[in-house]
Amino acid sequence: MDIFTEESTELFGLTPLAEGLRSDVLGMLKAWAIQCGQPSMWEAYGRLKHSIMTGESAFRNAHGLAGPGTIVNVNPVPGKRSTTPCGRVRSV
């Protein structure tokens, strides 16, 4: 998967695939990508087998919450307030 190009030593550029990671483009995926890497999401990913076996939400099983829209309350970044409502972040 070509996301970055190496322009020269220690200088990298973006491929068209990486454009969605920029914060200044319409339809950006930056917030979604950051959310997917949060420890609370990884904990839910680790419960996917439980979801398959029971039909219960992996996120609810891991955290007792309805879903990723409530993730800000699960693992807030100390001293930093989210500027993107999690309810607007959608996966592709």
C-alpha cells in the first residue's frame, strides 16, 4: 500500500491515497484514523470473537458503552480536548 513517497533522505511526500489523512481536505479520514488507533478501540477489536459468538457489540463488551461515539469518555487525551465530534467520524 503506497501511502507515502520518499522524496529524498528523511523527506517524505504524500501519494493520492494519503490525501484523506490531511486535515485541510473535504472528507478527511484523519480523525477516523486517529480514533481507530486508540487503546479503547484496540481493546474492542480484541473482543471480536466474542461478538461473532454472541452477536453482542465488541465495544459494549469491552467498555459497557454503546459504541465509538462515546470513545472520548473512555480514553481522553490528558490536557487535550477533541475538536471533532466522534459521532461524525465514520469508517469506510
